[in-house]
Amino acid sequence: MFKFIDGLPQDVLAIEATGKVTHDDYKSTLIPKAEAMMGKGPIKMLYVVGKEFTGFEVGALWDDGAFGLRHWHDFSHIAVVTDLAWLRVMVGMLKPFFHGDVRLFSLAELPTARRWITDSKRVSR
């Protein structure tokens, strides 16, 4: 499931993945919120995958890929915060294909990630 993280600027979509992330989590939670925010222009994303995360349903992985492809120009900055080695490797491999600036942070670096995503300036392309 996704939990929204409060206390960040209006142009930052901040979420934490906990438990198992499902197709319904994307369809009813993440996608509607992100698309509403994108209606005002490119957004930044803080994506935390912490210790309570247990995995993705196959449908959720499909949704993540399809959503990312459809909106790859709509993210100016993405901060991924996780200690999961497989996810860090995946993000590292896909990072060159993202339109915006993507940075990886460990869970211990969450305050640094919050500062980076908050202080990052939009770059028009």
C-alpha cells in the first residue's frame, strides 16, 4: 500500500510503500493523485521504500512501468529512498532513461533526500 508523506511543498508527491503494493494501490491512490498534481506542471517525487515493504504484485509492477512511460516528462526530480539492494540496482540501471534528475538515498539519508527534493529547482526542457 501507499502512504502519503505530509509536510513537503505542493509540487512534491511524497509516498511510502509499505506492505505489499497492489494494482489497486496504483489505480486508486498513486495515479489519481499524481495526475492531478501534473495538471499544474511537472512534479517532483519522494519515493520511500522502507523496512515494512514486502513486495509488489505483478500487476503493480506493470502499472509502475506503464505510468512511468506515460508520464516520464512530468517528473523533474525523483528521490528514491531504500536499502533494498535489488531496487537500488533496478533504479540505477533505469536512471539514464528518466527525463528528470533521479537520485538514490539510503533509509538513513531520508532527511537528506527530503532536503534535496524540497530544494531542487524545476528545470524547463
